[in-house]
Amino acid sequence: MRKFYTLAAFLLLAGMASAQNLPKFSGLFFGDYYYVVDHDAANTVNPTSTYGIAGALQKGMGAFDYRRIYLTADDSIAQDFSARFRLESDPSASNLGGAQITTMVKDAFINWKNVTDGGNIIMGLQGTPQINMAEGIFGYRSLEKTIEDLHGISSSRDLGVSFNQKFSDAFTGGLLIGNNSSNKVPSTRYKAAYLYLQYNPVKEFTILLNGQYNGTGIDIFNRTGDVIVNYANSDFSLGAQYFLNGYNVAGGSTVKRNGLSLNGWVGLISNLRLVARYDMYTPNSDLKNTLDSKGLPYTYGAQSLILGALDWTVEKNVHLMPNVETVSYGGSGSTADLLARATFYITF
């Protein structure tokens, strides 16, 4: 019996020692019950593609749905090396027959730290600065995508190599060279370059400049520049993002897109915030006021988004957020999309 206890103790200690070397697992999960209060069925421009049903919204539709699940493994391989592997399930991105729910690889990279004094190299499938840094600054991705992500201006992921450098306590910058293929099958012809510079004169204040340049065809290019300004403390946050984008289309012309997003929240009482956002997006500034024969906005008509929410922190990692989002298109006789949602956000 004593031998048994000795063996059991050895196995327990070995297991505990082994557990120290296991990756750190984490995740998040958010979704809603949504209800379509109103929708213009004639309008084919529909950025409210949150549920994977763009162009198929109908007044009176409602359902329980989740919008994102992450499962992440982070591991410190060695003193100056770490790795991340992340899986995501997103119903709006499913490409299986019958709209079945699927899972995809979101991140898979190695981070080589301290290559220079304050510099890191990241190799693999990783986040792009224009989407991921905006999400980190503004927060509330659980309520809506950032303006560039929502309208497909830039991808949130790319497969490539990046170098990030901390120049001082106030300045950081980085460059990513990628395949221009998001997290899909790698492209072998057209590449993308992403550049950013971030300035924090004080902890609460952030200025971020981003640029992206990528090919989309033979002698056809896509160019984007944006700026983010944000101030946040424990009581409130207020910020803005503005972008300009131009991309070539068949025939040699250039489509010019631009957008402005104003984001903010303010603490009301303990564990309760009021969140608000306003977007103005122009898919083609040359055709901003063009209407079709029915007086509705053409495919390139201007769009605006208004979002209001309450964020109740039930527990540290559990949030409940009733919210309303409306998207209007500015044309005579057009009807705005109006969604009412009860959103939950959980991290673990």
C-alpha cells in the first residue's frame, strides 16, 4: 500500500510539474438576441451583415445568435520566443453547405522578442494594425465591427512577417509584409504592406496613424490611410477614426471611399456604462449623391450608422449590453435598417 501511495504522489507531482509547461488557454464568446424592427427590402447596400444575412434581412425577423467564439492557446517557448494559436467560430463567415457552423484558424504565429532593444519580429498568421489596434483602442467589438472592418476596407488578418519597435515610452511603430490573403488560402502574386505609428504623450491619450498598400490585380492597387485619436480614463472614453481609401477598378478608374467613426462611453454608476457610436461612410465620393430611378441611393450612396448601448458588468468577465443600431442610406423614400439587440459578452 505504501508503494501505491508513493507512486500516486510521484504521478501527482509529475503532473503538476508538467502542467507548469502547458500553454495558457483563454477564450471569449459573444452574441445576442436580435430583432429587426425595420428594414428596406429594396435596398441592396446592407452593412448590417452581423448575422451573415446581408441583403436577406426582413422586418420582424428575430433570433438568438452568437457572433464570435475564440479559443486561444499562448505559450512561452523560450526566453525570447512565444507562440499563439487561435481558433474562431463566426457564423457570418461560414462557407459550409446548408449554412452549417464552422471553425477556422484565426491566429498562428511565433513572436521573436527583443530582436533589437524594444523590437519584436512576428512570423505567421497575425492581426493587421488597422483593424486590431482600432479594436483595442475603442473596445466594444462585441457591439459592432470597427468602421474599416465593417465595410471591408481592410482585413483583420494576414499571413506574413512584421517588425514592431518601441522607440520610447511615447512612440511605437511597426511594419507588416503579408500575402494580402486574410486568413484564407495564401495568395502567391499580390502582396500587402501595413505601416503604423502610435504616439501616447500620456497614458490616457492615443494618436495612431495607419497606412496600407496592396495589389489587387496586374497594375491595380489599393491604398488606405487612417488616423485615430482617443482619450480614455476610468470615467469616460472619447475617440474618432477617419480613413481615406482608393482602389482601381476595371477600365482604369479609381473608386474613392472615406469614412468617419466617433466612439465613446461614459460611466453612469458602478458597473454600468453608456456607450454610443456614430459612423458616416461614403463608398464612392464621386457618386455620393447618385440616386436610382426610384429615388433610392445607388450602390455607392452615403450611409450612416448610429449605435447606443448600456454595458452592465455583471461580473468581471460577464457583460450584458442591451443596444439599438440603425443604418440609414440618405435617399428619398429609403427606409433605415433598425436592429434591437440584447448582447452578451463573456471572457474566460
